[in-house]
Amino acid sequence: MEEWKTYKIGNLCSISSSKRIFAKEYQSSGIPFFRGKEIIEKQKGESVSTELYISKSRYDEIKNKFGVPKEGDMLLTSVGTLGIPYIVKNETFYFKDGNLTWFTDFKEINSKFLYYWFLSPIAKNAINAKAIGSTQKALTIDALSKFEIDIPNIDTQNRIVSILSSLDSKIELNRRINDNLEQQAQAWLNELLDRYANSTTVLIHEIAEINPKRNLSKGTSAKCIEMANLPTTGSFPNGWIEKEYNGGMKFCNGDTLIARITPCLENGKTAFINFLDKNEIAYGSTEYIVISAKSNYSSSFFYFLARNHDFVDYAVKNMNGSSGRQRVSGDTISKYRIPVIPREKLESFTNHAEIALKTIKNNSLQNMRLSMTRDALLPKLMSGELKVNDLNS
């Protein structure tokens, strides 16, 4: 039986934060500057929604005097949403002090082993026990350095990391394929909209239904996509739950969902529905607008239209309501004008877009299964309950 030893994390690596960067030092371009929010997005494989930068000269000054995160280092969210780890890739950026804690110079521990440990229930319990603050929780460097972790020898660590990383690598590959397919289809539609911008136009309600009626009785158990699971990038929802319907927007396969409330609309929360069974009705937030295709325009057309910059800009500029609770109405969306695109051009785009969305769906469903496998293995491997050799027998 392999022996696991207990260490304080501070004895296994260096733990620190960054040098203070003031808001007045932010630039419109330069070296990316990440806060906890952006690191969480990167950890999830999402695009960074808020782009902040510092000058290269400031970055170089800090790099030369104090060092900057390098490939293999780990960052950990330490204010607000606690304990989300991120392994630094071959990339250049700097980060906000206080928001994030920096782990580097590892000895006797694989940084990715520590990354997976922070994803385990053991770490979550330790974080809950040591977090300080009432309104906004925080983790101090001192507290993190005293966290106790049980680790096996480095060879076993590497084998555990290899098992979990292989699942994550496949998930990441599927994400990259999906991103590429989405970008290609989006670029195609954008080009068509630009090419025929000066042609005859139609109102969107002439070629699509806005918030169509769907039959779903209250008390019926159905799939529910909550706002948190509406993606900011990509067509496929991040998940759903099964629960009794008690109100909300209803939808079926072929529908496009758009968040209509700030800041979700500005952040791009949009999804294409193509994972339900035939005739199945699902539901979600009352803050969704549902677009359903009719006439010659395909359902895939309206999803990529909803991602088009001009469409989003129109929706955002036409929001109404008090500050912080502004919304765009379905009636406003119905009055958006679309250029008439020749049938053969539309059919060519549709054929491409539908193949892309089907592939994205299949990859996303596979990622859900891979994530479930990883999440089932992770706590058992990180606690030593499941031995690496058991997986090879």
C-alpha cells in the first residue's frame, strides 16, 4: 500500500499575490490584466468577458523586479467566489492583488495535483473552515499556507494527474472544435448580412415568432435551463435540471433563447435548443426572449443572428427600465430589420450551420459525460480511496 504523507501547503510551494495595480493604470490595449472573474471564466474554458490591460512597460518592470506567473504556476480565487484554481498556460498576463493568490516554485508536489486537490471536497471543506469575512468571504495567504494536504509520492501524483488531465484534455479539445465551428458559421452569416445590407429588409416578426406559445401545464416535470446555465459564448447550454413547471418561458428544439435583462444581455447569454426529444417542451427564466423560425429562414439562422454584433447592439440600445434592471422587450426585438438574403445563399449557409450546431451538440453532450466521469473519480483519487492501480486492473 502506497504511503501518503501530510504537509502544510506552505512547505510545498511559495504563496504570494501580485503587486498593486491601480485603476488609473488600466489601458485600452497591452498586457491582459485578470481579476478573479476573468480567471474563473478561463478555468471554465470560456472567453474573457471583460478585457482589461496594463502597459507592457509596467508589466516588464514588475516582471524584472518581482516575477510574473509562468507556465505551470497556479492561481486561486481568494475573494468572493473562493477556491477556484487555474493552472497558468504558456501565456502572458498579470493579475489583481487580493483577488487572486499565486502558487509557484513547487517542491515534492505536482502543481496540477494541487489544482485537482483544490477541486476536491477535502479542499472545499478546508476553505469553508478558514475563510474570513461576513459580507464578502476571503482567504488569506497565511491561512492557505497552513492548509494541510495528504499527498502520495511524486510518481503516484503524476499518474493521478495523468488520469484526470486526459479527461480534461478531451473536454478542452471538444471546446476548441466547438469554438472554431461557431466562429466559422458566425463569420459566414456576418458576411451575408453585410453583403446584402442595402437590399430590401423584413421585420424579424415577419419571418420568425417571438415568444411563441408552447403547451406545458403547471406541475408538469420538465427540463429547466436557469439563467446561470445560459452560455455567454457557444450555442449549447451549460446544463439543466428537471423540476416542476410553475412559470417561465417555454421552448422546444429549434428555438433560440436570449437573455433580455442587464447585464446578461450585454454579456451575450444566448443558447440554441437542439437536445430535447421530439415534441418535448422545456422552460426557463421569465427573463428570456424565445425566437422560433418560420418561412424560409432556418432556426440556425436566428441563433447566429442573435450572436451578431449589430443585433446585440440594437437590443442593448433599446433596453428600458430603471438602472440595473433594464430589459429589452419581445416587441422591440420583433421590430429588428433583417436584409432579404437570396434563397440559394441562405440554403448554403443553413446547410453549413446545421451541421456545425449538430456537431457542437454532440461534443457538448460528450463533455458532460466526461465531466461526470472526472468528477466521480476526482474525490476518490485525491483522498487515496481509489488507487491508481485499481484503474489499471
